[in-house]
Amino acid sequence: MSNAQRQGDARPNPLTDFDWEVDETTGGVTIVRFRNRTATEVVIPNEIDGRPVTKIDSLAFWDGFPIRSATLPDGLLNLDKKIFYYCKKLTAFRVSANAKNFRVVDGVLFTADGKTLVLYPPGRDAAEYRVPSGTERIADQAFAGRPALQSVVFPPGKTTIGEKAFYRCGALKSVAFPTGGATIERDAFGYCQALKKLAFEAGPTTVGVSAFEGCSALQRVEFADGLTKLDYRAFGNCHSLGIVALPASLTEIGGAAF
């Protein structure tokens, strides 16, 4: 593909906007740095010098660029969750119909099969997000540090909520957990300091290490039958927590869980 070939409906940024390097073992190109500090849109080319762009370095956008949308290359293999963390105006991801490993639903990045929510744009200002039906996993750090998010609604079915998935979402007040149960991994909701109440219609089966640690406003937690394990410091430093309803199915409580 030529450097000027259209990528979906968007034309790639000029190559002078990027620093890159070639992996001589795989032949793929890694975007090392984005250089255009005034761009409000970035479209990463699918190829550079005839080689596919397969990686983006974790520090490529570390300087906090004013980009509002990011179009990812078709051959991208994976995405480090920290790459766009400081791009606080980024509201939407985009991929073309030819993308091999990712898809986008309403600006949010998913794996190609739609089963894993990979990354929620850090500049999104919507107060509520409804996770699409068919989502089985929220990836590690997918929503971490999103300041505007106040409410999350999960679809029916069972969902795994990854490590630090909602870590330090300071405005998050309401979580409608999956009706089919959930696995809540380490630090998943750590330091979500606006949460006051948690109610589970089903499960979860396990609540991981420090899953709700530092939720200082949390006052009440009601678990449904199906919970088997509360791990170490699951609710550590939740100083306002006064009421906890535990089911008969619970068989293991880790040290300093409360």
C-alpha cells in the first residue's frame, strides 16, 4: 500500500509525524513516537516502506497530545493500555473493516470477536456507559482513571472484570453488575471513592485482592448466593462500610478482607 492510500475513510498522517523502527525478526514496524503536537486526529498507516505496522510503543503518545480520535492500523497485534492514558481529549477509536484483531463499537475498542472490551477512550465525557451484549471480559485497566464516568451497566450473562479495570474512576457512583455473575479481579474497582452501595443479583464467584480497596464512601455491600471467595484486602480501607450481607456459599475470606 502506498503511504497515501486511504485507511477506511481516513488518510494516514504523513510519515514525518512518526518515529518508527523495524523488527528484523518479524519484519513488522513499531511506532515509537508520534511527533505532531498540534494534531487533533491521528491515523496510523497500515504500512511503512512496504512493511506492516504491527506495534505501538507504550510511550509513543505519552506526552499527552490533543488528539480527539485515533485510527489504528489493520495489522496491529495488541495495544498497551497505557499508550493513550495522557491523551485526555481522545473520545473515539477507529479501525477499518480490514482490521485483523480489533473492532470498534461506538468509539470503544474491542477485540475482533467483540468478547473483550479492550479500551475506553480516556477523554470520553459521557456519565454512563452500557457494556454491549456479548461482552465477556473487561480488559485490565480498560477504564482506569476515567474522570467523567459515573455509571456502568453490564449486560446479562457472566463477565470477568480485569485487574484495575475501573481503578481510580473517581466519579463512579453506580455499577449494575452482570445478572449471570462475575469474576472481579485484583484492584478492579480500587479507589473508586464515589461508590456508596454495591448490590449483586448473582455471584460474583470471586472478589480478588484489593478489588474494592480504598472505596472510602462505600457503606453497604449485598452479595447474592454464588460467592465463594473474598480475597486479601478485598474491601481494605473502606472506612465507611457498615453493612455487608454475605451468602451461605462463601467458603473463604482472605486476610484483612475488611
